[in-house]
Amino acid sequence: MSHAYHLYVIRLDLTKLRADRAMIFSALRAEGIGVNVHYVPVHLHPYYRERLGTKPGQCPLAEKAYEEILSLPIFPRMTDTDIQDVVNAVSKVVDAYLA
């Protein structure tokens, strides 16, 4: 078995930052890093909200994780320089927002 290496997710410790995920996301994008948010709790997807009446607050741990995670770029042709750029940008942004 081999790994697909299609997502590299980090979890932000927001208790140690003066920023929320959206601020970190924007700052990393401003640094040229193509971060994304890939995980949305299933119960918050429109299908489940409309069909089953699910709503925020029903799965607090999943919702908390959702607010704390970002996906960093990872792809097969990523060079060592690309990787270092991501590491440097994450370090720079997180350091700037340390509480």
C-alpha cells in the first residue's frame, strides 16, 4: 500500500494565537501559499441540513476541529525549495500572531 499524499493538514492551536483560522489563511495566501480548507463537518453540508435538519452545535468536536485546520500545498512535483517556502511562510505567519 502507498500513500496518495494529496492533503497535508495542520491544526492551529488558536489558544496560542491572536488570530483565527481565517486570518492565518489570508496571511498565508498573501505570502503566496495556496492553503485551503478541505474538511467541513458532514452535518453542516447543505444536503444534511436540508434533509435531516442538522445544525451547528450538534457535533462540537468536529466543528472545533473545522475551525482549527488548514490544508497546506502538497503535490508530486513539489521541490525542496517549494517545501521550504511553505515552511518559512507558516513559521513567519504563526510567529507574527503568537499571543
